[in-house]
Amino acid sequence: MVTIRLARAGAKKRPFYHIVAADSRNPRDGRYIERLGFFNPIASGREERLRLEQERIEYWLSQGAQPTERVAGLIKINAGSKAGPG
């Protein structure tokens, strides 16, 4: 089964995550099918915290990919920020 999940990158004590579509049997930071964005939990100032390729995520979801809880939350946050007020 394909999952959309976080793959950790970055240095020790400075986490950075790639959002990837991967086979659920592969290790967390192992082989993946496609990179769909990134999440930087310790972004400060003008640094970008979250970037998602929404079209590709929608494609993988339509193909039956299951997002993890954390990624599902990030997708919701991203959708809310794109909508804007009104």
C-alpha cells in the first residue's frame, strides 16, 4: 500500500521533513516513489515552513494512497492557508 508520510532529513537537533509517497513496507527514511513537498518545523523569520504539491497529493489520494495523521493535518493546514479569508 502507498502511504503519504514524512521522511526525516536535516541535521541532529535540526529536523527537516520531506513529504513523500512511499510503499508502506519501506523504511521511514528509505526509498520513496515521489517527493511531494517539505515541512520545516523550526522555520523562523521569513523561512518557508510548509510547501506541498497539491495536485500531486490529490493524484496519489485518488489512487488510494493513505496519508499519515501528521501529513493529513499538514494537508488541511495548507488547504486552509490557500483559501484565505472570505
